[in-house]
Amino acid sequence: MNVRINLLLLLLPICFHAQAEHLEVTADEWCPLSCQPNAEKPGYAVEILQAVFPQETIHYRVTPWKRAVLRTTSGTSEALIGAVQDLAAKEGLLIGQEPIGYAQDCLYVASGHPARYRGKADDLNSLRRVGVSLGYVYTEGFKEWLTRPANKPKIFTASGDQPAALNLSKLREGTLDAVIETSMVMDYLLRQAELAETLVSVGCDTPDPVYVAFGKGSLGEERARQFDKGLALRSSGKLAEILANYDLEDWKQ
């Protein structure tokens, strides 16, 4: 019995080290932060994680957003890309001081559409069909309008791991007459599809910082601290290099 216990104690550090050699990361497709795992450009948040944790192999998976959150809260995944502070607090996930950008929800319509959003729920009253994403958190006037029972028939909720792309397709086809989406994500999709002049933003909410959220426990706390320290990539020029690959600039500039 003592031999077995001693052997187990000797193996524990080895097992912990082996577990720490990879980092399970989950997100939905929210390009340019989190794109397809095997793509040449997997997303700038993924590349930041690779640079901050060079000693670990990043195992990155794309799933629908609600499943991505569940995977991280249950411990199946160790990090979640794209969490806001309210979500992290609600789900007990750990974030550091350094965001990975800012999410600003905007209203997108076809060029020439008369709708304008100025921060008030009533600004959306003329819309007939509005696209949103399943599991996403909306604020300010968007939140108020979306939670009004009378507007429920007007709301199309895109699910799956590419909700922004699905809503963009429906807006382009005319199935939707408006979409509420994070500007960084939708603007990236519009540039890729060469639709930046055809589908436009007509008003936005206040920007909200977005984070990589880590799972509960001491390892999550350590990774959150290491992530903050790792964003010294900014001073070395590495962060600017990563962002340039996505035609983006540092959100702190």
C-alpha cells in the first residue's frame, strides 16, 4: 500500500504538468476574434492566446455560443473567447484586467433604408423583421426593444456557430430588414463579402469590453494573471503584428 501511495505521489506532478501542456479554448465563430480553427487566420484572439501561452498547445473549438459557455462553466473547456463582464460574473468565470477588444452592437440595414438608431428602443418600431443571435446579451435600447412582448414576432434568432454570417445572408436577401450585431464582427464580414457599401450601420450602443474568460479554480486564476502579463505583447510590437493580419488596429490606440 505504501509503495502504491508513494508511486502516486511521484506521478502527480507529472500528470499536472501534462495537463498544463495544452489549453482547451472554445468560442463561436465571431471573426475576426474567433474564426475557423483550421483556417490560415483562426482569429486574432486565438493568435494572442498562442503568443501568451507559448508553452501550451491551444486546442481551439468552435461551437454555438450557448454551448461554448456551457463547455467552459462545466470545465470541458478551460477558456472562452468573447465574454463580457456581466456574463463572466453570472457564470462564475474568471477574467483579468486586459480586454481583447470592445464589442459595440450596431443596427445594420440595406443602404438607403430610412431606419436610424439613436439609443432609444422606439427607434426600432418601424422595423418588421430583426435578426439577433441566440444566447447573446444585448443592452440599452436594443435590450428594451427585444424584451417587449409585442416585438417577439418581429425577432429572428440565428443559432449555430455562425449566427452573424447567417443573419448577414438573410439581410442581403431581404428576408430581414435589420440585424443587430457587434460592429467589429459585422464590418469584417462585410469587407470579406465586399458589401460594405450595400449594407450599413445606422446607429450603435455604447462599446463594452470583451475578454477571454477562464474556468474556475486556481489554474484559471493563474492563467488570467498570465494573460494580463502576456499582453506586454503590446510593447514588443507583436500585438500590432497580429492585428495587422486582420486589418485591425490596437483597441487602446
